[in-house]
Amino acid sequence: MDKGPTDKHSREFPAGFAWGVSTSSHQVEGNNSNNQWSAWEKAGRIKSRDQVGLACDWWTNAEQDFDLAKTLGINALRLSVEWSRIEPSENIWDNEALQRYRAMLVALHARGLRPFVTLHHFTNPLWFEAKGAFASPESVPLFERFTRRVVEALGDLCCDWSTFNEPNVYVSLGYFLGEFPPGKKGRFIQAARVTENLCRAHAAAYRAIHEFQPNAQVGWAQHYVVFKPRNKESAIDRWMTRFIDRRFNDNFADCIRTGRAPFPLDLLGHSLPEVKDTCDYVGINYYIRLRVGFSLRARKTMYFEFTVPPHKPQGDPGIEIPYGEAFPKGLRHAVRRFLPFNKPLYILENGVPDRADRLRPWLLESTFQQMHRLLSEGADLRGYFHWTLADNFEWNEGWHLRFGLFELDPETQTRRPRPSADVYARLIRETTVAVALNQDLPLVHAEER
């Protein structure tokens, strides 16, 4: 394992660097009962059989966690707005919900925390889901309308926006593996059409935001996984690794960079010129490395078997599969992948499920080291957001996986800092500021092993 940075220059970060934590509405607010994830829970599809309940009780008392966040010494916080609260029925708007989000943003500013707002973090209103969600072309104008309403209401309090969180995960788990709602499997063409509509919705939202805020910073959060062949001597393992790497990591992102339609629609004459270059930054969510191999036993994952060697550091396992290898050096792979955008980069999520806090302190130290190396090599890295502040409801895994710097008891709503909370606070305290970053330095492309 990396021991972390040791020399006096290793703590130097550029002025204005955003140090934060990331959250999402459904996972922290509590009592969200009008989106497709609440329906998924009622249908018994949460693997842990847990119920979200109050979650972290943000809808009534987010401010208590804002106070906790402030103790870490961070200067930014990423949250999302819940579409199903703001537009509970089609074209019926809840101004009280928008006022609650205004109160949250005001509270963040009062604590010196810069808000980063995500418009869509996996959840759809039930009425929108009934229309087919992003499988329907109608989704594009509906999402644009929602965006306009949110920015009109909150734009004076936020200028950093993410349109979508992990569109590649939304598509892959919802339409290819069936692990997320709507629970469809192997829908290759439909998955591509959903990606196409997500791209168009992103571009429409990007332009709508800039109409209200010409100087806004608008991007999205792309999930990135480092894939490696389980057996490098196996031609089929190598092919499967290249395939999943291309289809997962470049899904959505390549469309935004090039204006090409997603595979295989690009082979059918589709194109998306209107989405090209519709981002002011690229957000990266990076967590794990996985080995990829072919297995007839892996029918549930279309014969792609994902494994982690037992001697590698890894987070707590999921209910059915291992979570993945904690591999801080993979952050360099992720950043290199998105350099062709020539845009600022933010690490919008990074963390590990680690109830006992056995790996998280090391992960934080090692990630700081990797970020400093990237900055010294010329990467335009503008911020780092740890996932997450307090344990939250982890989608299909419920309360089973714990990512928080603070341990949460969902029954009593009590919080207790894990040692990693002090580690993150110390690392931020020990950083020094570089007034100017030499962007002319070439980024090293040496392969990380």
C-alpha cells in the first residue's frame, strides 16, 4: 500500500481548490415516497430488505450535517435536488419544496460551503417513470422544463451544476443488468436509446442553465472503473475487458466530447451534433478496480465475471458480490481518460464501504498523494469530494454498506465520527496553496500496475 505523501511539497494544491463531501437526495433526505426508488423498495427489490425511512433526516434537519461538514474544514458540499418533490405530478410544482432547497443552500453559504447541485441523481418522479422515463423522447423537454424551474428558483445561490450523476450506471444497471429500476436486462438497443436521450437532456439543460447564468459551471458526474483482465494470457478475458471498459467508461462521455451517438446507434446513422462540447467541466466518480473474465456461471452479469484477488485491499463486500478493489492509483487512469475534453476536472465522488474504518484512512492519504502527482504533472484538477459525510441509504444495498466519515445509527439518528473524519480534516489542514499552477507541464502517461 502507498504510505501517503511525505515531503513538504506534497501538500501543495491550487488556490480555490474545492474540498468537499458528496451526498444525494434520496439517500439522505428521508420519506421520499414519490419516486421510482420508493416503488422499487415497496416491491421488495432492496437486497438488504432495509427501508430508507428517515435516511439521514435531511428534509427536516440537513443543517445538523452541514455543521458536521464544517468541522472537517471543507469549503464545498455536493447535494442533489429531488425531482419528485419539486414536480410531484406532471407540471404541478411544489414551491415549498423549492423553498426548502433554498434554505439548504442559504445554510451552506452561511457556513462558508460552496454548493454543487446535481439535478438528477438516479431518481425519477413516478409520473415520469410511467411515461417511460429517459427511454421516451419526451423526456428531453420534460427534463429541460424541470431544469429551468430549479435554476429560476435557486440560481442566485448556486453556479456549479451537475446535470446527471453517473448516467453510465443509470443505463447499465437499469437496462443491461436489471439491478436498478426499471430492472430490465440485456436491452442493448433500448439502453443505447436511453443514453441518447440522456445526452440530449443534458445538452438542453446545459443551454437552459447558461441562459439564466452565462458564467455558470455545468457538467456531469461520470462513474469510472479500472478494469483489468483476470487472466492476461486469455484472449477472451482481454477482449471482454476492452469491451466493458469501452462500453461502460466511455458511455455518455464520448457522445458529449464528439457528438457521436452511442454504440450501436452510431452504426445506424444516428448522430448528436447538438450535444458536442456541452460541458464546462467533467466530474469523475472513482472508487474501484475489478478483474474481468468469462464464466458460464455468471449468467446474471451476461457471463462477465467480476472478481477481486483476495490479497488486494477491498471494501466491505456487497450482499451478493464483492464491492471492488480499493486502488488509489486508478485515479490517474480516470483523469487521463478525460484529458481529451480539455476541461477542468473535479473528483465528485471517491470513497470506500468500510464500516470498521480499516481502509478509509489509508485511502484518503493515498488519494491525496495521487492528486498531488496529477497536479504537479499539469492536470487541471479543481476539487475533491469524498463520498460521503454520514452513512446513508446505499440504493440496493440499503444500510448494509457504510461509506460515511461519520457513523450513523438510522434508528436514533445519532452520529459518531470515525477516525477517518479526523484524517480528512488533517489532510485538508496540512495542504498549502500554490498561487499559480503550471498548466504547460505534460501529464505523465506511464502505466500504473
